[in-house]
Amino acid sequence: MKTILVTGACGYIGRHVVDTITKMGGQVIALDRTIPDPALFYESIEADILSPDFDLKDYIAEKPDACLHLAWSNGFNHNALSHMEDLSGHFKFLNQVLENGIKQLAVMGSMHEVGYWEGPIDESTPCNPQSLYGIAKDALRRAVFVQTKGTEEKVQWLRGYYIYGDDSTSQSIFGKLIRAAARGNRSFPFTSGKNKYDFLSIDELAFQVAACVMQDEVTGIINCCSGKPVSLAEQVEWFIESNNLDISLEYGAFPDRVYDSPGVWGNPEKIDAILTQFGHMATP
């Protein structure tokens, strides 16, 4: 039975991934700043990995088989200063994972590492991030691969795309729509909606992330994606209709972000190779 140390285990993505890993037969050691219900996990660690005093060896008695690093603050605020301020802390923690002899390391990345790009993204796509979030993720990815080059550790960089689902507390546009409708708003300021993205439900993302870390044959940069571009307007209109929201989009109220591509999506070849091991394929 595989034991996986999961940081950010109680977060928006983390709690779904933990549930999926457990259903797949894995054991989770949850590591988060607060653990509301330790009984949900095989083991739990309540600590701040970004604290200058944090040392992983003080918390793990037995070495887990893998570490899945999901912890990250302000992921939906792309230019929050915390992305750069926390960067060295994330690298320090991942270095501690390696120093403690954990042989498989999986880290949650983002398509925002790539920056402006048109078309499918694969592991060879050049990166020129245009936000502090993208810059920080890109720098962490580069540092991890430099640090592990030529070593026996198996490293997986799980590049995420656009997520929806479990939206009541999400800071994504979908969560904001839910809360605006609950307040009685009848319109929602929006961009042109023409940009095409790769959308994935939180449950599907959780399955893909869990599948990646439950195996170690496919490594490197892995797109956790559907592989299918859908316009933002189409996805959001579908979301409004599916959730019976009495709200309409105010197109053109906001300009499109300058660092967003007209159309970008993930190449699903590597994730499909992983998912076939679990009788599954990437789906929108």
C-alpha cells in the first residue's frame, strides 16, 4: 500500500485528491497549516512548511513512498506578492523532501508558467510567464529539475489548467458567479469570453493527479487536462445553465487579460498513458 505525503491536503484541490488517493488504496499523510479532522487521514501533520523553523525530519518517523506538493497561497490572484515571497520557502521544503530520501516527488504546476502561447502545450513548449504566479511556478519547476538532474528521484510536474466544480468557496470565476447569484445580482461583468481554454472538473483533476502519483513510470512534465479547447463564454454559459443561476453575463465589461492566449490547451498524451492504467481516459 503506497503512502503519500500530501501538502495542502485540506485545500480546494487537496481534499478532493486525498479522497481519490484513499479510494485508490493509498494511504495519505496530510500536511497542512490546520487539520480540521485528523481522522480523515492515515496520519496528519499540522504545520506551516513555509515557516523558517520548519524541518520535515521533525515530523515524519517513517519515510513515505512519495510526496505530492499541492500547497500554494493565492492561486487565483495571479499578481499577489506572496507568489514571489513564498518561492524560496517552497524550494526549501522540496529540498527537505529529497534530503529525507523520499524517492518520488510530484508538484502541482500551472499552465500559467507558459505565458502567452497559441495551441496545444506539451512538455517542450517554451515558457515565458506573464504573471507573478506563473513566474514563481516556472522558477520552482526549473529549480526542482536542476536539483534532481542525474539523481534517482522520480519527479513529476503536474501542470494544471482551468478548474471548475466545488465552487461555493472557490476564487475562480465559477465561484464568483455562484456567490453573485446568491446575492441577487442579475448581471455579472465579464470579458469578451472569446478565449479558448482547457477546462477540467475538480473531480476529474483529482483523479488525474491521484493517478499520476500512484504510479511512477511516467514522469517529467505531465499535463492534467482534457486536451480540448472550449471558449470561456461557452463554458461559463454552460455553467450558469447547469446550476440554474438567474444571472447573465455583461460581455465586454472587462478587457481580456493581455497575457491570455486566444486559444491554449494541454496535450493529453502523457496523462492518457497514465489513466489507461486505471481504465480511464482524459475527459472534459
